[in-house]
Amino acid sequence: MKEIIECVPNFSTSDSEIVKAILDEVRGIEKAYLLDYTYDDYYSRLVVSYVGNRDSVLSAAINTAKKAIELINMNKHEGQHPRIGAVDVVPFIPIRNVEIEDCVELARKFGRTLTEECGVPIYLYGEAATKPERNDLDWVRRGEYEKLEEMMKKPERKPDFGSGSPHPTAGATITGARQVMVGFNVNLGTSNMEIARKIAKAMHAKKGGLAYVKAMATEIPNKNMTQIGMSITSFEKTPLHRVFELIRIEANRYNVPIVSSEFCGLAPLKTITDAAQHYLKIDNLTEDRVLEIAIQRATEKG
Amino acid sequence: MKEIIECVPNFSTSDSEIVKAILDEVRGIEKAYLLDYTYDDYYSRLVVSYVGNRDSVLSAAINTAKKAIELINMNKHEGQHPRIGAVDVVPFIPIRNVEIEDCVELARKFGRTLTEECGVPIYLYGEAATKPERNDLDWVRRGEYEKLEEMMKKPERKPDFGSGSPHPTAGATITGARQVMVGFNVNLGTSNMEIARKIAKAMHAKKGGLAYVKAMATEIPNKNMTQIGMSITSFEKTPLHRVFELIRIEANRYNVPIVSSEFCGLAPLKTITDAAQHYLKIDNLTEDRVLEIAIQRATEKG
């Protein structure tokens, strides 16, 4: 495959039938390849990952979004993750033989189509943002779906495409382009949300935590656990071991153990080799010294 | 590539011109792909890794061996790693769409050719062994090159191919088939070989250490360090973190720190994901959840 683009759309649902219907739209597109999906009741959010070329990724993005807009009613939606729409956010990510500018163009095409064909207003974010503050997802999502109509009346929250009011059941959609990032969630052995919020705050970049980390606290019902849900936007610069060990230190303060952790979505190889390098004190572990990658690269050339 | 076999020959040299001549023989074979090579003065040993199909791997094995036999004189060789020949050991390893039996057949073909065309006696080991004790490299190497002539006179050390006496400058060669294994070396912050030997012994399976681990102590000149050099024959069953943490515990006993570690040769992905899973307490990290691998597998199908 010459060019590879990844798309990681987030939908506001944890209904298994709606999940299936959305995934089937990816499976129905030739040369689009479903890589992964995860959804949880407590987030009530579906995160899908697929790859393809420009055409197949755009088609899959449009078809999945249309299906989600058809089936999800935001007026009935509850979940702990901030969101403003049924198709909450759709990032396009350059993987191989494409530039970030190509992904910006895809995001604009996707957004325009969604506005024209479904009447959903669109915000562009990340590298596709038209104003500096829109770079930041949190800024665009302020007020969430519940206050979306009110927020959209403010001049600074005018959408990039579409009218100044939300779609009646699907709200609004954010789309854009970004580099690969990591979703990493750490589960704490406490149900005390106050402690979890303090730890999330300690990790969050803008609140004094680690650069390139966004962190939020979530309740995990029926397990007596809370979760620090994180996005790490530059895992090369802020590696996982630093995130994990700093959470451990902050949690020790409250006598709270780390029970487990998980990737939300796929794990870039470098996050794994960096963790192994740190904990096993390895000097010479680059990605191309991983057997499977070395074989792939060597035989592709030949 | 339909079938993939890996070959990891070990040659008794650290002379950079001989190293280059041997590597050039791999590069000269169509559809043989050089993945990696390492050599050190203190081991005086070159470990090469390449992949290919049955024909290309066999041709590369024969050509590199002939070059090494031509250029290496074992009567002048010194090094800390046990060895019995210029071409010390040549394992064939099934990677994709081949069985271990195919690799046994390759080893036998390779061995027979080396005996017939170069007069080097051959021992078959691993899955190709003709007697249970020959499964074990250590057993076959007992006495090393220096006592090879004497050892070969013993009925139980009669080679599988060739006469009962060593090649005058190249000694004997061991070849066979095995599964992927890991070379992992841990550097200790002490130059005291007595301590290093005690730690190596504590790790070595047959001496009461961890199953599937072979360990030896080595001096690293000019760095005030010693090294625990290990082969881990089943890294699925005895993962790296267990090896590393046990060395740490044994070394603590002597107030010796672990300075660093390194892979000798390539690192199978599972060694890395297992280490990340352990230290970061990750619940859901399988190899197919690594982004690069997921993309490779998904797009290969399509």
C-alpha cells in the first residue's frame, strides 16, 4: 500500500447494535481496513480506528458518520467523556507517504460533506484549525452537547461549516488533522472520585502536570475503581513510563495503588520499545531492532 | 514473501575486514535479506541474522560459511565465548509458513555440503540432533576448540557428518534447527568476575536459576564492568522482566548495580510487549494491538 492514512473517529454511543452498524460501514468500503474499536458503558463512547488511502478513508469517514447521525440521539445520551455530538470528533492522521496537509484537506472535505448532506455544523481543530484556540479540543467542546445551542450563539464559537445552530439529534462534529497520539488509561484502587480528580489534575499539562498529557478522572462503576483517562499527544517527548511513575507517586500520597492500565486504541511501537528501554535499562533498542519490523522492512525493499 | 526462514550464524571473529567479507556474502544472494549483525572484541564473535526462503537462506549459509573457513584461523583465535570452530553454530529458525522439520532438513543439507566441499566435520543440534544430549549446544562445545581433537576421538563425540578429526584451521561446525530465542546481556557495575560468575550461576537453569535461561559471566575490558550474557530459549515462558529483576535481586546482595542491558541480535516483539505489560500493568496489550503490526496485518489481507 503506497499511502496510508489513519482515521480514529469517536462516536457517542455504547449501544452494541449501533456499534455494529457503524463498524459495518467501514467493512463495506474497499481498501479501508478496520484496525480496532473500543467502547465502554461508563464513557458511553465508541473509538474506532481504521486505515486506508485518501479515497477509502474519506468514504469510510462519511459513511460511518451518516450512520451514526441516523442512529444516535444525543438528547438521550449520557457519558463521562466530554462531547458535543453523535459524531464527536474525527481526526485524520498521516501514517505513510502522506503529509499532514493532505489530512487537513481530507478533514475539510469530510466536514463540508457532513454539513451539506446531513446539516451537521462542523468545527475544524488540530492542524486544520482556522483560529489558534480551536487547535484545542477542550476549548471547542466547552459547554458540551447540553449547552451547545447557547455556546454556538457566541461569535467566537461560530462553526467553520454550517449554520449557527446544532443538528436537532446529532449536535455538532469536530474534525481535523493530527499526528499519532496515545490513549492511555490508568486504573486506581479507589472509588474516591475526589482523589482521582486530584491525581488527574496533577498529571494534566495545563494544570501543572506533564507536557503533552491531557488527563481526566472517571468513575468505573461496580469495580470500586476510578480511572485516570489520558491522551498523550507527543509520546516521543513524554514517554509512558514517566506518566505511569508520576501517577504512582501522586497516588502513593493517598495510599492508593495502581491496579492496572490499558491502551485506548492501538499502541504505537515506540511507546512499547521506550517502556522496555526504560525499565530494562536497554541501550540499543530502536524500532528497527524488533524482529518483526526488521523482517517487514527488509523484505519490502527486496 | 510466502515462506520466511531466519538464519543466525555465529562466526569466531571480530576482525572488521573478515566481518565485512562475510556480510557481503549474504548481500550477494538474491532474496536473502540481512537483518542485523553484532560483534565485540571481548567475545570475539560475530552474530549475523538474515531471512529468506529455503533456497536463498541455504545459499547464504553455505557462502558465508565458506568465506569464514577461508579467512578465519582458529589456532589464533581468543575470546570469552565457548566455540569449537570458525563457523561455530548455524541455526535455522522457522518464521512464517515453514515448519521446524523444514529447518531440520536445511540444517542437514547445509552440514553435508560443508563437510563435502570444505572438509569441516558437522554436529547436528537442537531439533536436528541425532541423540538427546546433542540437543544442547553446551554439551557439543565441551572442551572447546582447544580440546576438539581429543574430544572428537570419544565415540559419543563422533560428528554427524565428516571424519573424526577437526579441520586444521576451522575446527568443526554445529548446525541445527530451533525456535526464535533471545540474546539478552546485562551489564553489572563491577569488574569483579567472581561476583559476576555467582550471579550468572544464580540465573542459569541447570544450576538452579530460571528455566529456559543459559547464563555466563564475561569481562568487559576498559569499562570496569562485567556482563551476564544470556540466551533465553523460551521468552514466552520466562519473560525478560523476570530475568532482569532476579539479576537485580542477586546483584543487590553484593551491592552491585545494573548499569545497562542490551539485546544480542534482534528482539522478538513479544519480549517488548511483555515487558511493557509487566512494568506498566497493562491489561490489553497483545502484539496485534501494536499500531504498526495491526496496519501490516490488515493491509496484507486486503
